[in-house]
Amino acid sequence: MSVRIGLLGCGIVGGATARILEVHAAELQQRAGTAIELRKVAVRSLSKPRPVDLPADMWTTDPWEVVKDPEIDVVVEVIGGIEPAKDLILEAFSNGKHVVTANKELLANLGKEVMDAAEASGKDLLFEASVGGGIPIIRPMKESLAGDRVRRVMGIVNGTTNFILTRMSDTGMTFAEALAEADSLGYTEMDPSADIEGFDAASKLAILSSLAFNARVIAGDVAREGISRVTPADISAAHELGYEVKLLAVAEMDDGAVSARVHPAMLPKTHPLASVRDVYNAVFVEGEQTGELMFFGRGAGGGPTGSAVVGDIVEIARNIRNGARGIGCTCYHSAARIRPMDEAKVRYYVVLSVTDQPGVLASVAGVFASNEVSIASVRQEGAGDEATLMLITHTATEGAHRATFVQLGELSTVRSIMSSMRVEGAPE
Ligand SMILES: NC(=O)c1ccc[n+]([C@@H]2O[C@H](COP(=O)([O-])OP(=O)(O)OC[C@H]3O[C@@H](n4cnc5c(N)ncnc54)[C@H](OP(=O)(O)O)[C@@H]3O)[C@@H](O)[C@H]2O)c1
């Protein structure tokens, strides 16, 4: 007996998957307890060079041929995007095949439809590579942490933006200069907005929070701000206080409601996530019993992501051999409320340009107090027209902070709000 694989896509991830299946075939057979055999590969073009040398009759430009093939047991979807990936996966399930996918966009937007199809067919749907590339995070969430309650997940889940912020932090360069460097190193997509504006991180956070809180969270539930407005001044202000600026994906569950958001934030340099540099990713999990955990590694690239895909294939092969089925959908709390961003509990660092006259501090403090935002620390620099106030708030709702900022802008003593950024991971 062997477990027969049909691969949809042979690009960065699919190519690495095919190569690992070929080079490590003997080891994989021992690990799975059965041979794993690549049978068919669907691509768009038959003339592109590929990292594996397979017989001509294994290649096809018709992915439907693969999902309908009775000789295929497991379909691996690494085409990406919503269509035709979704319909191909649904067809694979209706033909009794197990599915492995790395497709965060599909899972974060239409996960329910795909999960329901897996349930209806009684087959496995595994997606370890969809978040954090080579970092094992889906299986630990589903299996290892099944005995705990996850309270909070905080991650750096986009390598491109982490590289840009690392370069800005190290050199003082602007966002545009760091983006150009990322581009020259091949770290950006053709359209960089999915990374820069936080869409990619929001999709990954939707998947992570669905698993962490057993809730149904979709990409559209995640409040999102990108990094294009982060300035060198924001970063040097953060450094002065002993902080780094990171694009964070944060999800919390409290009072039966989920809050999920992606935005740039200041993080104390002593926080484990602050040391995650360049294109590396990490997910920091706070469990009720386990306390703090961190999963760190390469969040993208053929080798790391292909190894996660092959890990899923091995798990399915073991399940087939044992006549078992893996864990299905874990979104038991499908009615969990999603908190609007205004209700999210956050802290802010704010820099105000103020006129240096008696009563300025009192008028500013009065606005914070009237919105029930308390101030954790305040520092004044300069005098006369150049006076600057730097404040860090205690935790209050996003809505209360926003109302505060609007009213501060209306004070005659406040010239401008020079900078404002959320603060995470700092003791109150
Ligand atoms: N790249 C990463 O580091 C990474 C990390 C984590 C997750 N992922 C996810 O993995 C998936 C694949 O990403 P990738 O970077 O490997 O993409 P990619 O390099 O663009 O590869 C896509 C592959 O799909 C094939 N393809 C596209 N449309 C097709 C169609 N209609 N029929 C048959 N084949 C088709 C392409 O064929 P041709 O080669 O002939 O064009 C190509 O081989 C995506 O969901 C992505 O989000 C990627």
C-alpha cells in the first residue's frame, strides 16, 4: 500500500514539497509507516523549469484531472488565492480525498465552507503551512494546547513588514527607503499592499484566533492598520523609551468575546517578540495554565513551508494507515461575539506639541480624565513654542482613546498630536 499524492501547484511551496517528497522518500516512509508517492502535479505552464525531474505523464495543466483522479488519496493545494483553489478543494472532498493546503487567504475568508466539506466527507483537512510558514503553530494550538485555555495570542506573522521595520529601526531610514531595500532583496510581492497594509497578517490572525479561542473568526473581523505611516520619528521616540516598533497581530478572548487586531505597536525591548528581527516570524501565546509560550522561526520560503506541508501529508498517511481521522473543525463557539475595535482594550504612547503656558498640563490631563483614560507616565521636553509632552496611558478602550485624541486636537493649548502609537507587552 502507498499513499498517493496529487499536487496542485509547483511554485515556491509546491516545488519544495515535491523535492522533499522525492529526496526524503525513504525516511518519510518510515515515519508514516507507508510509502508516500507523488502521482500527479498540476501547473499552469509545462515549459517552466521545476526543482524536480518527474516523468512527463505526471504533469498536467488541468488541476481538475488531479482532484477527480481515483488513484489519488491526498490533494495538496498550493496554488493560492480563492478561485479555483476553493472549488478544487471542494471537488477533492466530494471525491473522497484528504486535503492539505497552505492557503491562508481561502481559510481566513471561506474557512467554514471548506471545513464543512471536510466534515461532510469525513476526510482530513490540514493547513499547518497557512500561518507562520515553517513554524509549527497550528498543530500545537489544536493538539498540544487542547488541555489549556488560550487567553491571548500576539504575533509577528509577516516577514516583509518585519524586515522593513527592522531596517528602519537599525538605520533610521524612512519607510519608503526600507521598502525599496526589501524589494531589491526579493522580499516583496508584485503588489506589496497585502503585506504593507496588514491584510496578510489579518488573514493569519483570523486563522490563529479561530484555533486559539475555538471561535469562527474571519479576516473581515480583524481590525487592521498597516505600517506605511510609521515614521523615523516614531521609531526614535520608541527607542528613547526602550521600545521597538513592530507590526503586531493581537487576539484576545474575554467575557466570551473575541478581539482581533493588526497594527504597528511599541513593544518593550525586553519583550521576547521585540528580538524577532528581519524576515523572521514568531507567535507569542498566553495560556491560562501554561503561561507564556513563544513559537519562532521562518515564516515563509520554500523549504520551511514545504516541510510544514510534508508534515501534514505524513500525518494524513498515518491516519490512513491507522484507519483514523485527524481532528476536524474546532470552532465550537461559532456564536462568539467579535468585539468592534472601539471596544478593544489598548494603551497608547502619545506625543503632543503644546504651548508652554501655565495650565497646559492640567487642560491635557483633564481631557484624558473626562474620557476615563488614565495616564501612566508623562514627560515634558523643551519650552516656549517648542514644548513637547510625551504620555503613556493605562489600558482603556480604543474608543475612549480616540475620543481623547479628538478633544485634545480641539484644545487651544495643543498645537498638534505629533505621534500616537499603541503600546503592547509593557507592565501597567
Ligand atoms: N511562498 C511562501 O513562502 C508561502 C508561505 C506560506 C504559505 N504560502 C501559501 O502557499 C500557496 C502557494 O504559494 P507559492 O508562493 O508557492 O505560489 P507560487 O510560487 O506563485 O506558485 C503557485 C503555483 O500554482 C500554479 N498554478 C496557479 N494557478 C493554477 C491553475 N489554475 N492550475 C494549475 N496550477 C496553477 C502555478 O503554476 P506555474 O508555475 O505554471 O505558474 C505555480 O506552480 C499560497 O496559498 C500561499 O499563500 C506561501
